[in-house]
Amino acid sequence: MKIGRFNSYLRSIPGFSLLDRYLFLELLLPLLFGMGLFTSLGIAIGTLFDLVRRITESGLSLTVALQILFLKMPEFIVLAFPMSMLLATLMAYSRLSSDSELIALRSIGINIYRLIVPALILSIIVTGLTFAFHNYIAPASTYQATVTLAKALKREKLPFDNDNIIYPEYTKIKLEDGNTRTVLLRLFYAEEFDGRQMKRITILDRSQPEVNQIITSQSAVWNLENNKWDFYNGTIYLIAPDGDYRNIVRFDHQELSLPRAPLDIANRGRDAAEMNIQQAREYLKIVQLSGNQVRARKLEVRIQEKIALPFVCIIFALIGSAMGVRPQTTNRATSFGICVVLIFSYYLLSFISSSFGVWGVLTPVMAAWLPNGLGLIAAILLLVRSA
């Protein structure tokens, strides 16, 4: 009954022929089957075993475990979309090829490129769904799962960097010839961070034109109510431009209006998988100011991967269609085996390319998009050979 209603809906789409509806339905059922299969496998391997271990060893309650399992599901749905698209095209077109239906269609003048149009349309729709899940749903739910697990295990502190917090702040000055130059405005250094307060802090402040400040303090805490830093047990050295001391001020408690960015750098809060593209780009600006080039490069690669991943659905659809339309007698088990090999090869290439991007061998854009580019070339070659 539901298939009949869906067929009626397809019939109402302008320009959607009987052939398109037939091929679309042939693709839809394997796609739904693949979504259920790959999502279940991902959850079982990536989350379920770990939750069972925590239930038995750490006393995690079953209710909380089920809640975490539900929250982690969108993360694996994102990965299941491209794999399901590959499986759907392989199974659907292989079935049509083995039953000689493709031969019959080609005998009446329908070429290969026309036959894969429904697969291409479906892959574009799935690409949009993948992007929505990957950028809006999965990051929020994954972060909530992390927080829920931390609270359940009484580890409410999220990961943080606990040594050598450095935050340089720059400004641009105008030179006499009209050009601008970037100079250091303020340098913040904390020797240690325990998740709540900075310890053993040194600040070089050049924000005042006539005087420089050097601030040292035993500890500092961010005041949420006033949006300022509370410094404790420290000294402020006022230095003239010629290097002479102007004044020395010792204090037990001093409130200073300085940027919150050092705390944002130290208290990482979210991993790249737990941030959407906009949040990751905002965090990237903070990381770049910290001078940590390795972390900044890694985050740039992850941002590009968030954009590139949804388009894998189109690549896999083209590859699966090109392989499926070739004359063969392939059953479902063989299609699944081919699918697993292709998926493993693609994600192995993605892992290597991503690592090269983090190491600086490739640019972040090239590292994220290289697998897609190679996959597209392979798909086009396969289609040309099949046609």
C-alpha cells in the first residue's frame, strides 16, 4: 500500500517517466535496506560494545546507555548514507543486468547514461540529507551523548589542555606611507589550567600607546557575571617606552577586562565531530591565534571533510551504477562483497589523504577532496567503458 502511494507521488512529478519510476523504486528498497544494515553495524561496532563494557564495569545504568545509543545514531547514519547509495545502485542495476532487462531497454535505444539518471537524482537527494545530518543533527547529538556519558560516570569536566596555554592577540597599525602592518597587541601565557582556573600567568600588554604592562599572577578565573578575568596574588609592572619602570602594583585580587579567548583555547569543550561547520570555523580562528599550527591544520582538514563527505553519495552512485550495468550474473551476496571492498578502499584512501593534510604534505582542501576527485575519475572511466 505504501509503495503504491509512493508510486503515485512519483507519477505526479513533471518529467518523471514510467522508466524513471520503475528504476527509482528498484533503487529505493536496497537503499533502505543498506541504511538499516550499515547503521546497525556501525552502532554495534562503534558504540554498543563500549556501552556494554561500561554497564558491566563502570555501573552505567541501562536507561542512560539506551539514551546514549540513541544520541550516537545520527553519527552512524551519516556514514551509512554513502555506503547505502553504493549498495543500492550495485544491487538494483546488477539485478536488472542479470535478468536481461537492461539488454531489453538498450535494444529499444535507451543508452547507459539515460538509465543511470534516476540513480543520479536519488544520490543528489541523499547528498542533501547527508549534509543536513552531518552539519546540523549529528554534531549536536554526538556532543550531547558525550556530556550525558560524562555526567553518568561523574566526570562532568570535559577535555581540556592543561599545560602551556598561549594566546597572542594582534592588531594592525597604519604606517606613514599608508600601508598597514600587523603587530603584537597582547600576549597571554598560563603555565597550567585545571579545568576551572589558570595558574602561574604572565601577560604582556601593549594595548596602551604610552605605556606597556607586564602582569604576573598566581591564578585567574573567568567571571561569567561581569565577563572579566579575576586575577589573584599578582603584580602589575608599568613600563615606559624607553624601558624604565614607572610603577609596580601588587594585588591580592584584580579584575581586568581581557579577552576570554585563552579560556576557549584551553577548554576545548567539543571535538571536531561535535561541531558544525560554522562552529568549527569560529574555533579555527581561536586556534590560529594560539599559534598551534598542527591543531589548526587538523581542524581545517576536518572542516573540508565535513563539506566533502556528502558528495561521496554521488560518487558512489556513479561507481555502483557503472559496475551494475555491465553484463553479468551477479547475485546480492556478490554485490554486497563488492560494496564492502569499494567502501574499505575509499575510506582507506580518505584516511591516508587526511593524514597527509594534517602533516602538511597536502593542503586541507586537497586532502579532503582528493578521494572524491579520484572516485569521480574512476566513475567516469567505468561509465565510458560500460557504454
